[in-house]
Amino acid sequence: VRGWRGFGPGEAVDTDQAMRLSAVFACLRLLSEAISTMPLDTYIRANGARMPYRPKPEYLAFQPPQHSRIEYLSQVMLSLLTAGNAFVATPRDDMGVPLTLVVIDPDKVKVNRNSRGEISYRIGENDYSELDVMHIKGMTLPGRTLGLSPLGYACETVDLGLSAQRYGAAFFANGAVPGAVIEAPNDFSQPAAERFQAMWNSRHQGVSNAARVGVLVNGARLNKVSINPDEAQFLETRQFQVPDVARVFGVPPHLIADASNSTSWGSGLAEQNLAFGQFSLRPWVDRIEDAHGRLLTTHGLSQVFVKLNMDALLRAGTTERYTAHQIGLDAGFLTVDEVRRLEDLPPLGGAATLP
């Protein structure tokens, strides 16, 4: 398992450990599931219009014994989000057409570039060419053959969060700090103290005894135990980790259940959701589409391209959609049947037919 180490004294962080931090797991889940559930199809441009390309290549149909589309895209996205690279084996038939797509563990792939600039991939004891392995990169520095690992560059942030998490677990497992203590005179015997404690709990513990007036005698005093500064700092650190990790992955914190710093609801969060699609999901979608489009080119389908449909994910509310449809109809660049297709309705001429 790949491990990363920051500049501090913390332990090296690997993918499995990083995912034990709830903010990291939530970001990976959100991004991978958002993209893996998008419909994937092949298209070709004809007469200036985008038309479905049929028959769809079998390796993009994801029929058994292949993995499902959701499982395949999820593995690709998790590879990109953790390692910064996704490697997909593309075994081919005698005609050079891929038979299936198999996502490879990034930790098992070593990328080499020779003096002619040719890239090869070593997996185990064997070397493979770019025709055998589809390589999808995340953000990449100039001249590098590998994309940058988001977790690798955020290792100190993740390590800090894990350290605070471990501190909290140890505090609650080993801590023995009561909510309050009663300070009694020196001559208070142990049996008397135990009887006094039992009497006090029976009269003041529980919801039914809330706000009941207590009486202390013989010089006894009630002292409430407050949280010390170190523990307060621990809570602040834990709270800060969520937006800090979300920032690394480009995820609005409220989408991973942190609305602590949100001062606006409704349209404010709606705009953040739209920005999430445009600036967080769109770059990953484009990388995946581009890589699979280049794969199609390798066996003669240079005019065919792959599209992940983001429309369902970014679909506006009913009022906004109908208003947009009306604008298209009034301007004349949409027909009623085209609008009905956008709404998953059959054309007015009759029942819908399969493409």
C-alpha cells in the first residue's frame, strides 16, 4: 500500500489509514459515486448534430463477465483521487479491438519513459505498451509521467486529522473526568462519602430531577469540572479538519455534512452545488472522456467519442427546467418532441422507440 510522509514527526499515511478519517472517506465516496452513476455512451457527430453511435463497442457495454459500469468507473475514480493515476488494462483481439477493461491497482504499476519518449508500464515482471494500458492522469506537473496524488500532497493534513482522532479515542477510552465533584471536609469518612454520593445522585440525576434545588451541609461545596484548554483545542482541531480536507478535493463542506460555516441556505447552497459540478466534477469527467476517446481511436473509431452524461446530476428544479424549455421553444432552436425527450417523455407522434 502506498504510504506518504509529511515534514512533521507523524507516522506515514497510506490510503487505508487516510480513508479512516471520516472527511476523507466522505469526499472519496461523494466524488466517486457522483461520477460512477453517470450514464456512459458513445456518440458520433453527423450533420452538425450529436448522434448515438451504434453498435456500441462491446468493451464499453459492460456486459457480464465484465464489471458493471458503476463498479468500473468507481474504481477509476478512486484510483485518481488517491494515487492521482488510473491504469486500465485493455487486452485486445487479433483485430486490435479491446476485449474488456480491467482497472489495475496503481501501486502495482511502474511507469518508464525511454530516450525516444516512449512510455511503457511494468506490471509484475512484464512490460506493456500504451496500447495495452490506458493511463488516466490527474493534475500533472510539466515533464512528469505521473499525475499528482491528492492524498500524497495532503498527507500532513490527513495525519493531523488522524492524530486528533486517535487522541479523542484515547481520551474517551481512558478518561475518567466527572461532570462535577463535591468537595467535603477532611473528616468525611469513605462510607459517609459514598452514602452522600448515592443520596445526591438519587435526588438530582435524570430528566425528572432537572433544576431541582440541592442543599450541601457541613461545609461541602459543589465544583463543576470544565474542559481544559488542551481538550478545547482538540475539539477545534477536529472541527477544522472537515473543511481542510474538503478543500483538497474541491468539495463544498456542506455536501459532506458540515454546514457549520454556511451562512446562507437555499440559493446560496444551490450555487455551491452548481459550482461543484462545474469545477470539481467536470475536470474529472473530461479526463475520463478524453482517455476513452483516445482508446476508441486506437482501433479505427477516430470520429466516435465517449460522453458521461452530467445532465441528470446537474438537473435544475422543475420551474427552472420548464422556463429554459420555453425559451428554447420561443427562440425556435428546440421542438416540442426534443423538449419531451429531455424530460424522458415519448414523442407526441407515438410511443418511444429504442435507439
